Amino acid sequence: MKATAIAHPNIALVKYWGKRNIEYNLPAAGSVSLTLGGLETRTTVSFDGGIDADVVELNDNLVDQGPKYDRVAHFLDLVRNRAGIREHARVVSHNDFPTGAGLASSASGFAALAVAATHAAGLDLSDSELSALARRGSGSAARSIFGGFAEMRAGTREDGQDAYAEPICGADHWDLRCVIAVTAHGEKDISSTEGMTRTHQTSPYYDQWVDSVSLDVEWARAAIEQRDFDELARIAEASCLRMHASAMAAEPGIIYWNGTTVDLIHRVRKARKEGLPVFFTIDAGPQVKVFCPAESQTDCELLLRDTDGVRDVLVTHPGEGARLIEETD
Ligand code: PMV
């Protein structure tokens, strides 16, 4: 069977930074995100008894070895085990946005792969099961199974079956924009897994960071439900800066930002002081994601485009969850 799925990346408003178990990829704390419509991964999977290894094509390039290939093949093993099949798979995946550049392509990538591969394998999983499965590929992918705003639950079980995301409010709940300032092209130097592990092992701030998250999750949920922009701005910027502070305090310190990233932080805060409703968040890379209400999109875009060092600006909006778009025998 052959199946094609679409998924969007998501951006965390309350960050995930740290694992309680590496093998099952279990987060140390919860997180809260918005799924980003306007950026898309489209993935087709077919299991084929006639091939003797998985074949992976990403953005028209064959990936036949190395960590990227291993990550996909390992994920396909999980699907095969669950479905009780042995056939290898052909995976063809396309992103319509830059891959591996801090735009959460692993979130949309593994969410799309989870939906396409399980359908192609004949499995019929619930959204929670799909989310827990997507988590095995990438922690943030668990959240892209859902549209709109989602909360990732850290769970308490050792097997991770209760570590999945749940919807908070759908994409039509709040017409926000997330405007992305691309400040550098190319893949990041320190992967999020490496960054998390080093922070966990060496940062004196790691435990305090993890302890701070559950209250932020609770507050962010309430702010989203009440569409309270100022409160969400407060929580999201604090969560982002605390995550980066914990990483910077590791040894050697992890600095994902460049000069333009820092300029943008100041410019966003200054614009907010002057009356433009905007706030920033930053993941494991130098890009800055700026939230604003839909009616402030043009002003927000201008603010970012007008900043020296910004190479590109992408506008996203609340998007739908991962979904199957085609299935054939
Ligand atoms: O999904 P991962 O393992 O790439 O980790 C994502 C980490 C951050 O993007 C920095 C934060 C988050 O919650 O998405």
C-alpha cells in the first residue's frame, strides 16, 4: 500500500529542552506550540517486498547513508514492528521551505512520515498514538500531529506511551501570524539532541529550567484560551530566554544566536514598547520567529525586513494537523 501525508512544522511558545529518556525520546517537561500553516512537508511511503533496504529521497536527493538515513530507517523499524511486516519502504519527502535551518523541518518531517508510514503499513492509530510515535522521530514532531495550539505532555511512564501531545484550541481559534526572520542559511552546528544532552549534563541551570516549565505550560494554556496576547508574549519570551540561558550555561556554552538574532530581540521589544503588538521566540538556531495579531502582519513584516542581516522573511499562520491526502493499494 502507498500513502501520502502532509504536515506543517510548529513553533514552541513554551519550549521543550531536555530529555528524561534518550532511547524512547521522552521529554523532561511539557511544552506548548502553534502549528504553522504556510510551510509544508509532503511525504509518500510505500512498502515494497522487492527492495532489500529502505530507500529515502529528501527534496529530490537520495539519502542512502549517515545519521539522517539511520533516523528514518530506525523510525520505519518501529512502524514495521508495530504492523508485523518486514518489507522495506520507499520514502519520498519534500519540504516547501528550507530544511535543517531552524525552521522545524524535523517536526513536520516526522509527523508526515508517521501518518504516511502507518497508513502504508495498514495500521489505524489514534491521534495520541500517532503523536507518541512521531515523538520517537523528533520530540517536537509529536505536536505537529495536531493543528492550532497543542500541549505536549511529558508523561510519567517509562515506555513513553503517555508522552504525547493534545490539542488546546484549533487553528481557527486565534488569527495570529508567526513571521519568521531568516538570519542565516545552512544547517546548524549543534543539533537539538546534542544541545539538550550537553545542557542536561553540564549546565548548572538545567534543573531550574526544567522546574520552571510546568507553570509556564499552565499559564500559556490559559493565555491561549483567553486570547490574551500580552500574557502570551510575557510567557513565550521568558520561556525562550530561559531555555537559551540554560544552554549558554552549559560547557562549552551553546550559543545558537548571531548578531542579527540579538538585534531583532531588541527591535521587537522596542516596537512593542511603542505600541506594536509583537513578541519573539527562538529555537535551536539563529532565526527569530515573531508573533503578532493578523492585522499587524504588514507592520511586523516591515520591522523584520528593515533589519540589517535579515535574509528572508516568511509569513505563517495557524495551520492544520498532519493528515493523509492519498492512499492507494
Ligand atoms: O524536536 P527536537 O528534538 O528537534 O527539539 C526541538 C527543540 C526546540 O525547537 C528548541 C524547542 C521546541 O520545543 O520545539
